[in-house]
Amino acid sequence: MTAQIIDGKALASQLRAALAHDVAKLVSKGIRPGLAVVLVGDDPASQVYVRSKAKQTVEVGMESFEYRLAADTTEADLLAVVDKLNTNQSVDGILVQLPLPAQIDADKVIRAIDPAKDVDGFHPINVGLTTIGAGGIVPCTPLGSLMLLRAVRSDMSGLNAVVVGRSNIVGKPVAQLLLKEGCTVTIAHSKSRDLPAIARAADILVAAVGRPEMIRGTWIKPGAIVIDVGINRVTDETGKSRLVGDVAFAEAIEVAQAITPVPGGVGPMTIACLLKNTVEAARVRRGGF
Ligand code: GUN
């Protein structure tokens, strides 16, 4: 069996088209949603993401505010920028690109963002609200992963889901979302005993470990749905660099029922969900349509 490839690029494009429609409606009522992205330092990967976010924000009709701060910016200076954005009425969403330089406490910065503008869904208020199922802003990568799953399986109730990775940004929130879908959820991580056996029990396998091609084809239950969150840059024997996921794609495709590719899977959905969270934040905060 060769797996169905879940096309994140196409799904993200559909989502952006729907968002452009929503934004146009808001604009006709005098509300133009705005997203502020703050980048500290000059990490090349972060620069690529930030550029891409700004471009897509404008493409769906929203306003983009970009703040590029020097690598030696102090925590106090960054907190002052966040404070200004919290009170800026044209700004509906605030994203501070992670990772931050060592002199800045990322948790402190996340907690300083107005929860109503926290379109990353990282503030403890949003984490708490989503955990108890009382609303709240859902983090973009987990939300994008769920939408990709729903595209191939609308009813996940009763399925065994295994999330490999326990980060606050992906692993933990993905597990919460799958629990809400009615899955029996296992969170596996670097300390788990016999990871391949745990993975093989999964009807839904979400890989979010950040280790290139760690999850082999033999770890996958025949017919499973595989969501690969990893984006790892590797250099092959010829010196050529390419992006691979956390899953050995060529092996997995022979076993799984459906799988997301890297690139073109979760990545495009993450940015589309950021735009979605911003439109929703604008609607909630400004009472539009
Ligand atoms: N760096 C890598 N992914 C993310 C993300 O989803 N949000 C933020 N703020 N920084 C990131």
C-alpha cells in the first residue's frame, strides 16, 4: 500500500482564500486586522519565517507590523516593545519569534503579551483555557496538524494517538487537541522505554521531536495516519542540503494510510493558522461580523 500524501500546501491555500474573504468583510466595516511580528537577532531560519509570515499577512488583506531588534536587545527593551503593541489598537495579534537570545527570558516575554492578542497561543491563560475546553487561542502548529488530520479522518473518536515529543509549543497542545477529538492519547518522549513499540500502537502518529528521520517505517502500524511536524535541514553525501521531517518518509509511505510530506505538510498550515488566529482575535477584540 502506498500512502495518501496529505497536501498541506493546498489546504493552507484554501484556508488563506477563506480568510481573505473574512478579512474583506471586516475591512468593509472599517476593521483591518493587524499582526505584529517581533524578531530579535539575525537567525537565518527565523528571518525566513518572519518574511514569509509578513508576506502572507499582507496577501490576505491584513496589516503587517514588523519589528527587527538587534541580537543584544535587553529583556527590558523587548518588554517595552510588547507593552506598546498591547496598547496599540491597530494590532490584533502579537508574535515574538522564538528562540530568543540567551539574555532574554522567553517565558517572561510570553507572559507579558496580552492574552487576547497572543495569536501563538503560548500564554498560560490560553494554555489553561484550551486545556479545560473553555475557548482560548490554540497554538498554530497543533491547530494546523489537527486540520490536516481532519482532512483525511473526520471522526477520530476511539483511535489510539501517539504524540512523540512533549514540547509546550507542539507535543503537549497536540495531545490536548487529540484528547478533545476522543482519541486515547499517549505522549512519548526521549525517556520513553521502547519507543518503536509505543509508536506501532498508533492509529494516529504525530512526530514532533526535531530529529531527522528518527521514526522508521518499521515503527508505523500499517494503515496509520502520520503527521510529521519536524523540519530538519540535513546535508547529504554530495554536500547538498535539503529539508527532511522526523519520519523516514520513503519507508513510511509504504506502510501508512496517509502521511504529511516535508516540506509541504504541516509547515504551510502553521502560518495559515497564525493568520486564522489573528482574524479571530480581531473579531473577538473589535466585535466585527
Ligand atoms: N519559532 C518556531 N516556531 C514558532 C512559532 O510557532 N511561534 C513563535 N513565536 N516562534 C516560533
